[in-house]
Amino acid sequence: MKRVVSLVLAICVVLSCTAVFAANTEIVINGEKAVINEGMGKIVEKQERTFVPVRFLLQYLGFTVDWDEATQTVLGLNEAGDSFLAQIGNKNLFYFTGDGQDIKTIEMDVAPFIDTNEFRTYVPLRFLAEAMGYDVGWDGETETVSLTK
């Protein structure tokens, strides 16, 4: 019986220490709830940050998204010529405005990652949103991230 209890406790400890888990967080962009369509990934909490599937967020904001497997780099481009660049494992995020007036290199405290179960690339929401000029808010009571431009 002691072995069973010890095993159950060990499993509970391992599961509670898991670094990545799905969040109940909602995202509201300019007053509109942003819904991640089925098959596009989910909101993930990791290293005390909220991560979102980069394709979902960029497409929601009007960007086309490309993936370079060789360099594990995500590139987003919109009609205004604004571009976004992030690389798996790299804590630097790059954002360029189409007019060339604003070139930002954002140093993040966490890096984008790939969820190998879903083959989805995730980026920390706050850094990407702030690079694009959004104000980021958090309502802990409703677990809602708000992005306002």
C-alpha cells in the first residue's frame, strides 16, 4: 500500500511541475474576443507567460504567415508592409514597419517554442503585441488579456 501511495504522490508531483499547460485565458483585441479556431492551437501558460499560436495571432491581425523549417523562423507580413520575425529558441523578436520608420528588436525573457504534439509555433503574447504597438492589460478575475491599439 505504501508503494501505491508513494507512486501516486510521485505522479502528482511530476504533473504539477509540468512547464506547459493549457490556460483558461481569453484574449480581447480592441474590444473583440479573439477565438482560436479548432485545429489552430490553444492558449498556453509556460514560464509564467501567456503563449499563443503565432499563426492564429498574426492572421487575426491581418498578416500572412510563412515558416522556414531550415532556420525554424516565423515571418509575418501585412498589406502595409509591416513584418514580424521570430525564431524558435531565440529571445529576440523583430518587428519592422512598412515605411521603415520603426524597426524594433525586442528582447524577451522567454523564447518562442514548438509544441511537438501539435506542430505549432507559440510566441509570448505580451512581447509580440507590444512590439506591434498594442497596450496589454490583464484582468486576473476574468483571466482576460486585453490588447488595445
